[in-house]
Amino acid sequence: MNNIKGVLFDLDGTLADTAPDLVHALNLSLKDRGIAPKSIESLRYAASNGSLALVKAGVPELEEQQQIAIQQSLLIHYQQVNGEKASLFAGFENFLLFLEQQNIPYGIVTNKQARFTRPLLKALKIEAKLKTIISGDSTMHPKPHTAPMLLAAQQINCKPESILYVGDAQRDLIAAQNACMVGAIALWGYLSEDDNPNEWPSDFQFNNVNELHQAFLNKS
């Protein structure tokens, strides 16, 4: 931690709890088709894996073409409800303030498309504080490719090896490793019962944001 000069975060399931909006959008789409709503508790784990994965988790019994149609409807609804129920995970307001006070730049590298990323960050009231916002369509390739990671490193003016990347999915940690960044697993995120974070490439694992914050306090 002593060599960390910048911090980058995944968005869904790491920086922000966006599952309430995503599942709400799914349920609106299901309602359009006369399908019963799904509980957020049963689908929270799938919220990091993209809209189609969320649909497949919610209605695995449907044929793929039906799932794709529901996905397209979900995206339309999500554009309307994006940011309404989402919130930063507990502890982030204090941690981000600490990073600012320490002059440590921070930003986002997410696979979420920019048309959803920017409105969400604006709703969370942190858009202006971020030194970089890299979305899934900001480069030719999304995570786990290194392209978005290295673009973010360039924008916060830090060498990749001095950047801590925090994420809650295996692709996040693979991306960090491939980009030569320090990887940290957000165990508070949207991990499923099938996930085995101990097998993911990482330097740190944190149970909550306060543990992450404390790691920086210990180094200083």
C-alpha cells in the first residue's frame, strides 16, 4: 500500500449498490410480459455481470430469444430509473474524502456503457470528483482487456504499478493483473455462491469499505 498513488474502482457492486435499480428495471420489463417480479435478494449477485446475465438469472426457463427481448426492454426501463434507488456503499463518503485530502486521484473503470455510467454518477453526486470515468464503450475492448485500465492510468497520471484497482468480479482482478496494477477484491460486492475469490489474482481482499480505508490509514 505504501506505493499506491492512485485508486480506480469498478462501479456496479464495488463503488455503488446499483442492484435495486437494475432489478427494478428487470421487473418492469417482466411486468410488460405478465411475468411475476423477482426479489432483489435472489438476483443481487448477478448485477455485476451485465443486463443479459441478469435476465438469464431471473428467468432461466425462457428461450434465449425471449431473454434477449426482455434485455432490450430492461435497458429502456433502466434508462428511466437509473440512479433512483442506487447508493454508494457504506463508508465510501469518508474514504473518498480521505483520498481527496491525501491528494490521491481516483476514478472509475466499468463495463457499463457511458449512456448509463454518467447519469448514475451524476445521481450519486460524485461525477465531478472523479479524475477519470472509463466506461465499457470508452475503448475498443472492455475489461478484462487492459485498454480501459491503461487509459484510466493515463488520465489520472499514475503509473499502473502504483494504482490500486478495486473490483468485485474475476474479470476486474484479471484486468488489474494484466495491466500490472495492484488488485483488491471488494468482498462486499455482488459475489455469487459459485464465485471463489481466493482463486482470483489479487493482492488484497476487503470485507467492507472501512477495511479498505483502514489499510490506507495504516500505511500513512
